[in-house]
Amino acid sequence: MRRLRQLAERTPPGRERYADLLRALAITMVVIGHWAITVIGYDRAGRPTGQSALGYLPWAWPVTWVAQVMPVFFLVGGYANAAALTAWRSRGGNATGWLIDRSSRLIRPTTALLVVLAIGGATARLIGVDSTQIRTVVWFATIPLWFLVAYLVMVPLTPAMYALHRRVGLVVPLVLVGLVALGDLGRILGPAGLATANYLFGWLAVHQLGFAWYDARGPSPTVSGQGTDRPGLRRRRLPTSRRAGAVLLLVGLAALLLLTRVGPYPVAMLNVPGERLNNTAPPSVALLAAATGQLGLILLLQNPARRWLRRSGPWQAVIAVNAVVLTVFLWHLTAAVLLVGLLNALGVLPTPPVGSAAWWAWRVPWLLALAVVLAALVAVFGPIEARTRRHARASTSRPLQTVLVAIGYAGVAVGLLINALTSKSAAEPVGLPAPTLVAYLVGAGLLRLLRSGWGSRG
């Protein structure tokens, strides 16, 4: 508590505490949402299985318009990346050095998860567990890495995309929305592969809005020596008044109703088995409409939230969560795997029918038990994230160093992508595909060497 109090007291006056609150709330809602909608049952071989309850609860689909908060995560990510890059450059740093520094907080906790899962998978294989069963368990535990792949692409793109934002402003996310609509058209009319790029365009559109939100917090930018922002869609600053928030909220809701009631999009903003389209994988125009409404709500709530965060207690709580926020996100489904395995081994794993009184009654102890398991995991692995130190910037960057940074990020992202695309029923002796481990560890190792200063001299 003393440490948190000291950190709260040293918070710079210009820090956007509201963005930190939104990050903490978004990850917390993801964790609770995943846990709450999980249905546990048994397969034909008598082994525990998990699936989503949304297919059985259609009345809950509109709730996902608020509960699907990954757009908030990418919005805050855009804000944070713009702020960090601007601060880094104000100290004389360059984009390459910033990318090297930024990699530490993202990759260290992720490496811990993958190494532990690989060791656990190898141990299970040595004692005779079937490799397909190992893969199924590891696949479930690594579901959060789907979104981390996208974010790991956003970070290295930030210097170029922020420069583009500074030139043409809100035109960039508008164009990206158009590209997402084109991808959706491919999903509906063909070819379906056209929508694959939506994984990049959709999240990048929200990330760009984070840039605009960051610029709105600073002094008014100038154009050709004038003290005003560019007019129209080329403006770099996001309108942040209550009126703008109300307009965005209403526009987002109207678009959602039109797209899901008249158009071909599912109501749920999370995957529902059996639905023709998935609004999240890849991101759809409907998901971006939900993101627009969420942005409006964020703007409407910003003033009371900022007043609340000026109090020491709430701000200390936000600091505490954000210190281990990635660890919480990465390990929350591993906590579910461990709890299900424990209860199954003890012969006391409840599997009531979805929607029954027993199922609803089980939600409370289920969530509380999962919170206890996750708290234990965070106590063990959280310090890896919380104690990550910023590294001294290099005054210059060499072309080779820039290339190595690109290779490092690419290796990490490709490794995680291979894991995400590999079937959960594949025969993987350690649970993770061998190409995943090779690509990821090479990329992470290279970035670690660069953080130590290797490649920046002679």
C-alpha cells in the first residue's frame, strides 16, 4: 500500500488517468465475461470440455454491445502508444529505440506464459497424457493470444501510422472502415478470403482513433502557422465534448440496429456457434459501429470519471491493476483450466444445464473460485510485468538495428499467429506447435538482445 501511495503521489499532472482506468476496466470485463459465459461439460471420453453459453442465451446478445470491450483496449492502446512515442521523441529518442523499449512490457509476461505452458505440456507428455489432449488444454489457455497478435502488429506500425495521422487525421480511420466494409462484402458475397485483412484494418481503425484522442488532450495543433486544427475529416483532434459523445453514442446505436436488424450481421459482438458471420473474427463493420457507440459513452463519462480519479484511493486501485494488467489477461483462462482440472480430479465438478437455476447459482462461487486461482497466478507471475524496467535510449539507430527490430517483432507475432491457427485437436507433444516456439523465442530473444544494447554499436 505504501508503494502504491508513493506512485499515486508521483503521478505527473498531465497524465490521462481516465485512459488507465479504461484499460483496467476493459481487461477486467474481458476476464469476467470469459469466465461468466463458460459452460463446462464432459465429452464422450469423459473429459471436461468448455464452450460459450451465448448460443443458449439469445436474450444476452445485445449485452455484448457493451461487454465486448476489446475496441476499448485498442482505443486506449492507440492513446498510450501516441503518448509514449511523443514523450520518447521529446527526450531525443527515435522510433527504433522506442520499439525496442516498448517490447519489454509486452513480451516478458507473454514469454513466461508460453514457457510455463510448454514445460507443463512436456511434463504431461512424459507421464503418458495424449498429445491431442495436451493441445486442447493449451489451446484453451492461449485464446487470449489471439488479440495480443493484433496488438503486437499495432505497436511497430505506430510510428508510421501516427505520422500519417498527423498529416491527414481522421481520414485514416474512415478509409480503414471502408476497407473493413469491403472485407465484409467478401464474406457475404465472396471471396471470403477478402475479409482476412479485416484483422488488421478493423483494429487499426480503432487504434487510430486513440491517436486522435491523444491529440485532443494536447495544445491545439497548427496548420501553416495558424493556431487551428485542419478542417473537416483531415482534423487530427477528436471532438471530445459531451455533445460529441452523445452524437457518437446515438450514431453507433443506430448503425448497430440497422446492421443487425435489417443487415446481415449477428446481434452478438462475440462468437456464437452456428451464426453465419462472426463480428469479432475478423472485426466487422458492426463491431466498429459498437466501437463508435462505446467511444461516445466514454466521452460522456469522462468528466465525472476524471474527478473521481483525482481521489487517492481509486487512483491507487487503478495503478495496482495496470501494474499487472497484461498478466491478468494472459493467465485468466489458465486459471479456468486449473480450477476445472482440480474440481474434476476431486470428483466435484458441477455441470448443470445452461440457463438452469443451478447453473445461475453456480456462477457466483465459480467466479469467486476463479478469482482466487488467478490471484495466486498473478502473485507468482505478476512481478515479471510489474518490475519491467525502461531501458536507456540509444542516441542513434543504425539501419541494421531497425531491421533486427522488425525481425524480432515479426518473429513474435508470427509465432503467436501459428499457434492461433493450429487446430485445438492437433497432436502437439508439448501443446504448442514447434514452429510457434521457434519463431516466438527467436523473435523475443532478438528483442531482448537489442534491449541490452546489442546491435546499437559498431
